[in-house]
Amino acid sequence: MKTRIRAVVLGTLGLLVAGIAALAYPETPDPVETAPTLAPVYAPPAELMTTQLVRHGETLSEVFARAELPFAEVNELVLALREQVDPRRVRPETPVRVRRWAEDGAPRAVEVALNADNTVVLHRSPVGWRSELVRTPTRMDTLSIAGRLPDGGSLWAHMMNHSELAGLPYDDRQKLVIALASDVYGWQLDFTHDMRPGDTYRAVFEREARPDGRARSTRVLVAEMVNRGDTIPATHFDALGGGGDYYDDGGESLRLTFRRYPVDIVRVTSNFSWRRYHPVLKRSRPHLGTDFGTGVGAPILATADGVIRAAGWDGGYGNLVKINHGNGYETRYAHLSRFAPGIRRGVRVEQGQVIGYSGATGLVTAPHLHYELRRHGQALNPRNVRLPAQPPVPQDQMEAFERVVAERAALLPPVPPEETGTVASN
């Protein structure tokens, strides 16, 4: 028994000594062999690409020749392109990309980028050149924003300069603000003049985005404005199968028979007045309309559906469009630089349709739009006149509408407590 105990003690002491020795004198591990590496291998590209821009007054045949495409194939290329678009409508600065096989330099394909969304691709086939119209792919995403208007700024400027939207291109930010200001609240609010410090906004947008991140189209799904304590909700709902419209939570349309303004970007330079000093005539007389500072070339929109009554020169009005809207209503759009294509007497136009472009024709000192609203010949102030609304959501669709309202309202982000806004995207 004593011998067994002595053996256990001695074994334990041996293990302790071995452990201490291992800690004090660790063995050096064998070196690890590294795997051999190969030198970089250069793989030449299978094709080469060059780009030419269409010059002013240049034909596509001349562009193809400048791109050093085979002279014998230029006519066939133009004929193939004609299957998709009239070559005469290809504008200056249009990119024309030629793809060639790197091995022998033979042309493989020619791409004519008509615009950001459409490209004509000409490709060689066993029986000659063929063409197809390729649509730029897009993806749908959503963008939600919320903010509180600080002191000393308009809602328009606050949203356009919002730090959290700085990652979007300027044109896309402008589309978002115009969608809210014109498509949703154009009949209810003036983003430049009506909003006050402390007023809040929330909105969820749906964007059709191209691969480069720019938006092809933008639509507001749901929004909420709080103006001087009054909450104005807006939900997009397609009640009539015509693309949809915006309604408050009770199903009443936010769209009036007339748009409040005939321009998207509002800058009022002279209000309706029964007595105003005329800067050209140097005397006071009634100013029975509203002037908008626009510069030259801004699109002018019909404020309601109607029929063109006149489109031409009219003395001090310069280039003038008159639209008859029925029920005694008429609108006038003066000092235009030019008329939109197809705008002439007897043509029917829709609300929001471009009818011309701002200018400085007639008795003016600077480019602007003069807009008038009349009923039975009586001039009305378009900024405060009460106008009838469009029909509400039909009663048989109210249940579906209420479901959409609840779903969309859940998407709205909370309003930040401070003056800086927030943005979130999916």
C-alpha cells in the first residue's frame, strides 16, 4: 500500500516538474513551409471600346465614318438604326460607342445612347447588322424623410439644402421637392410663403432608380404637413384606374379643379392688385394677375383642363395663351418666349400640361410669367380664391382606401425634435 502511494506522489511530482520545464524552456516550432506564389498574369481584354460624340450639324453616317467603321457597312448601319429611331432625331452630344474585337480590330457592336433610358444597340449577325432598343434597367426603392422648419428659411430651401439629402444629385432632390410642392400640396400650400418656423413635414417617396443612382421617376406614397397647427395628411390612391391621386384621411381629394400656380418653382414677384405702379408705362393701373419670376425658358403649365381659346401675340401681353375651362372660367398666360408644340386654338389640354415657356415679350422689364384667372370676365386673385375640389374616393372603394392609409401611415418616420431632419432609405 505504501509502495502504491509513493508511486502516485512521485508521478505527480514528475508531471509538475515537466510542466514547469516546458513553460521555462518552450520548444521552438518547426518552420512552416509557405506555398509557392505565381507571378501576376496579364489577361488582355477581349474587346476595345471608343466613344464619339455627335457634333452639331453632323449626320450619323459622318459619325460612323469618323469612328473608322468600314465604309462599305456605314449605309447598312444607318438602315439598321432606322428600325428603332429616325437618325435625323439623334441630337448633338449623343454618345456613339464602338466595340471592337481586340484581336483584329473588327467592329463587334455599335451603341447609340439616345438618352439616359434608351440605347440602340447595333450588332453584327451572320446576315448583316441588326438593331435592338435596350431599356436601361432600374430598381424600385423608397426614401423617407422628416424635418422641422427652423427660423429664417422656407420649406423649399430647407429641403433642398437638407444635409441628409446631400448624397442625392441636385436634380433628384429637386424632383422630390417638386413632387411634394406641386403634385401633392400644390392646391393646399405655398412652400415658399405659407410654412412657418416650427412647422413639420414627413414623406415617403418611391423612386425608380437607374444603375448610376439617378431617378427615372419619383412618386410620393404618403406625406404629412403640419402648418400653423393644422395637419394635412396625403395618401396616394388609385381610385379611378388613371394613375392615382392624393387624398386626405377622410378620402377627400387634395386636388382642386385648378392648380394654384402655373409653374413648379414658385417665386411671386408681383401680386394681384387693383392699383399697381407699372414700371414701363410709369403710371398706376390695375394688375389683375400674379407675376412669377422664372427667367427665360421655364415650362408653363395649364392650371386646369380646358380648350385653347387663343395662342398668339396680344399687344402688351406679348405671346399669350388663353384657355377656356368651362363654367365661365378662363386663364391667361402672358409674356411667353414661345409656345409648346401643338398649342393652337381649339386644342384640348390637361391640367399640368406644358403649354409654353416663360419669356419677356410685350410690355415687360424682365423675363417673367403673368398669370390671370377669370370667371365670366371678372378677374380673380388666384392666390386666395376658393375653387371646387375634385371628386372624393368613391364610397365603394373606401374600405380599400382605409387599408392603404393605415399601411402607408406606418411607413412615416417620426419628426425630429430639433431643426435638423432625418432621412432613411430602403
